[in-house]
Amino acid sequence: MEQRISLMTLGVSDLKKSRAFYDSLGWKTASEDMAEEIVAYDLNNMTLALYPFDKLMADAKLTFEKPLHSAVTIAYNVRTEDEVDSILAEAVKAGGMLVKAGEKVFWGGYSGYFADPDGHLWEVAHNPMAPLGPDGEFQWKGCTA
């Protein structure tokens, strides 16, 4: 198996509301011709999809209720501490919930958290030990935390 992730799908309770949230952040869908039951956003080297939670569970042949938190954190790294605060404010304005305001953290960076309308937890972080590439790509290589 190659060391990569192609697609991450988030189970959502209201696809239209979730799409409106991500669209409000300025994200562009991969295609306007998608089926009405899935939304996808092409990112750097992968795609993030939104799909109704019940259909996601049925596809995986699972039968359990939606958890309060999926125990997964999605990270969005930025170039400056000010950008952390700006992105957190943008997420709240778009309908997200501020979970933790930006602050200095133990590993030497600066980060905060927001939750999207379905409670998916996003960390917005500035890591001075791992500068982003020209296209915003992040690599763990060189991080000491």
C-alpha cells in the first residue's frame, strides 16, 4: 500500500447545510455536476467529500448511531499566528462553533479549534518548525513535536 490518502469523507446530518458552511469558507466544489447526495472539494493531493451519515454507514454495512465526536481531528495549517485567528473567526461567521481560541501551545506553535455544523473538529495551526510549501502543502518532516 502506498503511503497516501486519496479521499476523506465526512458523514454529515444535513448535506445542504454542510455544503453551505464549506462554501462560506470560500471552498469551491470539485464539480457542479455531482450527484445531489455527495459534495466534494479537491484539496492539495487529496479530496474532502461530504456525504449523509446514514448513507455512509449503510455503505460500510455498519449500524450504529452517530457519535458525538469521531475522535478524529482535521488540521488546517497556516503561515502565521494572525492567520489562525482570522480563519477561526471566518469559520464561526460561516456557522461553525469556536471550540478553542488560538493560543500558544506546548509544541511551540499557535493553534485553535472550531467544529463544523456536524461537530467535525478542525485544528487551525501555525507551526514555525514546519513552514508550508508554496501551494500550502504540509510535511511532518522536520517537526520536533
